[in-house]
Amino acid sequence: MRTLFVVKLFQRFAGQQPSGFSVAVFFVPLFCLTLSSCAPKERIVWADDKDLILQSLDSVSQSQRLSQSNMDLLNQRMLKLERVLAQQESSVESLTATLKQQKMKQIQWQIVQEQEKNKKNQRDLAAKKKEQANKLVRNIIIAPVVKPPSISLAKKLKKIEKDIQQVSAVATRDTVLSKKSKEKDLYTAAYLSLKSGRYDEAILSFQGLLQQFPKGELVDQAYYWLGESFLSKGELDHAVESFSKLVQAYPKSAKYQPALLKLGMAYREKGRVGDAKAVLQRLIDEYPESRSSDRARTQLAAINAPAQ
């Protein structure tokens, strides 16, 4: 009877998914049943406990199925949350790109507005100076009517010409000072943007300065820092272009040596090792005792070092 019960119990257990708990549930009764074979039959009657044990096994099996169902449900929820998170990250990236484009458009619009304002101020100043000159000429021409003719016509014309030249000189000087001040303001704003890590804004500002003042006093400085801005962003082609323009057009600039050094470094990063060596060696040959030359020697040593 007990042997038949054990066989049925094993058959019922074999149909369930094995686990530590279920194995224990099977072997504990089996162990107890084995021990009972050595005990007096009148002490324990296992047939009376058979239904209770089978019910316990059914309860364990149901608990396992319920746990598996809960795990499946949790996995589905996790997948849904991952998809929602991916959609949110995509939305954030799209919004960031849109804000960046709007910021660049705003900066460009500000530059255009500032240029228009500067042109208008120059036109107003020129018109004002011209009106003053015309008024002075009219006063000088009318003056002989009310004054006695004590000055000859030639002297009058000469005085008129001299006054006109003075007015024109004042107007020219004011215009030049205004341009210099504006160029300096644009350069300062662009430089501060660069040092603050706002490279896109710095690039637009330096480009606007070069477009508005192509022959200004700060053009060489603008080309250098424009190249630095491109280099910081990893835009090596634009950096090479900016440094090359400075080196070619402004050999006496204070930024000539640093521009040669950065040009060589940009060539090296682009993989143009031959060009990098030529530019760095040129810097060393032209300015052997300078600090930039020391850095150029370090760069050359790194290029020529054997690969590890």
C-alpha cells in the first residue's frame, strides 16, 4: 500500500516544474514514509495523510504558477517602461536640437540688427556733418552782404575750402572711432563666448566680425580665435582654414606663431602627418627660441616616436 502511494506521489511530482521547494516537498514525505517502514504499523497510518500531502503538493504547484504569471506581468511592464523611456529620450534630443537652432538663429538675427543699426548711425552722422558743412558754407557766402567787403574773393574761397576740410576731417575721425569701438565690442563678446564654452555662439560672432570689418584692426585675432573655436568642436577642416588664412595674410601678427603651432596640431589630428611635420618644422626654423617652438618640438617628437 505504501509502495503504491509513493509511486503515485512521484508520478504527480514528475509532472511539475522542478524547484528547490518542490523537491523538498517530495523528499520530506518520502523520507518520513521510508522511516515509517521501520516503525510499528500501529503507530502511523500513512494512508490517512495521503490526501493531505497531495493537497499540499497541489497548493505548491499553484503558487509556482502564480509566481511565474506575476513574473511575466512584471517583465511586460518593464518592457513598456523601457519603450516609454526611449521615446522620452528621443523627444529630449529633438527638443535640444530645436533650441540650439533657435539660439543660433537668434544670434544671427542680433548680428544683422546690430549691423543695420550701425549703418543707420553712420548715415545719420554723415548727413548731420554734411548739413553742418552746408550751413557753414551758406553763412560764409551770405556774410559779405552784411559785412563790408574787406576780404578778397580768393581769400573767401580759400577760407570756405579750409572750413569744409575741417568739417570733413571731424566727420571722418568720428566715423573711424565709431567703427573701432564697434569692432572691439564685437570681438570682446565673441571672445567671452569662446571662453565660456559657447563655441557655436563664438563662431557666429567671430564670423560676423570678419564680415563686417574685413580690414579691421582685430582681423588676425579674430581668425585665430575662430580657429580655436572650430578646433574645440572637432571641426578640423574649418580650423585648418582659419589658421591658414592668418598665417598667409598676417605673418607679423602676434598670433602668427601660435597659429602655426595649432595648424600643425590640426593637421596631425586629421592624419595629414606630412603637412603637420612641415608646418611644425617651419615654426621651429623661423622662431627657434620661442615658447611655441618648444611645443612644436614636443609635437614633432610625438609624431616621430615609434608606435608601441
